[in-house]
Amino acid sequence: MSIDLIERIAKLRAERGAIILAHNYQLPEVQDIADFTGDSLELSRKAAATDAKMIVFCGVNFMAETAKILSPDKVVLIPDPGAGCPMADMITADGLREFKAKHPGLPVVAYVNTTAEVKAESDICCTSSNAVRVVESIDSDAVLFVPDKSLAAYVASKVSKKVIPYSGFCPTHHRILAQDVINTKREHPNAVVVAHPECTLDVLKLADGIESTSGMLSYVRKSDAKEFIMCTERGLLHRLKLDNPDKTFYNPSPLNICPNMKKITLEKVLWSLEDMQHKIALSVEIMDKALHSLEGMIAI
């Protein structure tokens, strides 16, 4: 790793009054230079609480949009505008309107892994850690859940309401197969299996714990176990190893990598600060409507 590159980033960060946010799935070297690492909403809320003038969001597009919604007066940059989220891209505002038209009158719960326009068309947002609580809080016997069908299925197994899912999914988590977990468990029989609820139900049935990425960090930290099979994007293992040097972590699948998350590099972070690119721009109307959906969740 270039020390000069890191020093140049640090100098520009100070000159710009910027903070750098890195999602848990980012490259290790990007996580290491960030002011905050964590889940997308967690990062956006932390950034909003600072007096920074600028946010450099090392994540995917919808995450940077959420940061802009919660910090409308700050400049929000994403180092690579091509860092998209396949699951978020599986539903558009028009697609959601069509989905709502097929189920008139039902409230819409939108996973935070959605664009600002989809959030604006929804009634309330949720994260993977609070999805069950959010759905339970809604005064309706049935809800529409977008876009993740796997998270929707997990929520449906925990609540008495009818959860009607959209057909989206996370390709990275769906690449983790139940047989992968079984094989890894066979090799490491003492390992505890921890899975993200974006995984398929057959994987979740094999898990000892089902947690969001931040929940996984807490779960491992509190556990007396020494070995873990982590069913999520492998970028989280960097943070897990830093926080728990006495514990061992295993990947159940060689395919559990999000290529979009890995598009952001230290060079791109530097270029972003140098050129003030690429700025997140959202209309006031979209931000106001999306904020309403986010605030409904935060209130819970």
C-alpha cells in the first residue's frame, strides 16, 4: 500500500472538511483509511451528526443517496458512480407503482437497499436488523415488501402478517448455497454458522445466528465460540478479524464477493477528493418523500 497515497488522501480530506465512510464490504485498505465503517444507514446517520462539509461514501449508489437525504446541506461524493447495487436496480419507481397497483391500499415497506426514488414511493423503510419490528409496527394485516424476496421470506417467518414480496434478491448472498455451508461445517465441525437474512431460506435454516452485518459483528464479539462460518459478503471478514484477533473465520463460498463494492479503490478515493467527483444530486421533492420513509423507521 502506498504511504504517499494515504498521506495525500489525509491532506485533502482535511482541506476539504471531508469525512470518509466505508461500508463493511469495501476493500480492506479502503476500510482502513475511513473515518467510519459500518452498515449503510448506520454510516449515513453518523455522518449527519458531524460538522463535516463533505462526505465521501465508499459503498454503492443507494448508500450515497441515503447519506444525501440525511445530510442535504453536505456535498456527498461517490468515488465510482458505476458502483451500483444489483438488488436495488431490480426495482424502479415505475416498477413499484405497478406493484402497488396490483395490491391497492397495502402499505409498502422498502428495504434501505433501494434508490431514493423507490424510497419516495414507499410508506416506510427498514434495515435487515429492524425489518421484523418495522413490519410488526404497521397497522395492516398485509404489507408489500420490496425489493428483497429473501429478506421478505425471513420476515414472513417471524410475523403473523401476510408479507407480499417483490422478486428482487442479492446475487452475492444467493451465491452462498446450503451445500457450501454443509461442506464447510463438515470441515470445521466446531464452527458457529452466522448468516445474513439476504441469504436463501435453506441457508438460514442451517444458521446458528441470523444477523445484519452490524449484528454479525456484535454476535461474534459476544460469543464464546472461536470459529465461525460467515454467510455474507467476505469483506466483513476484515473487520471481524481486526475486532477478534483470537477467533477464526471461514468463507462458505468462493463466490461471496460483491464486485460492485470492490470497484472503489484508494486511487479513486483520492481522485474523488481532488476533482470533487462524483456528486450525488437529488431533487428536493424526492429527498423530502424519501426522508419521510426513513424517519418513520427511525422513529420505531
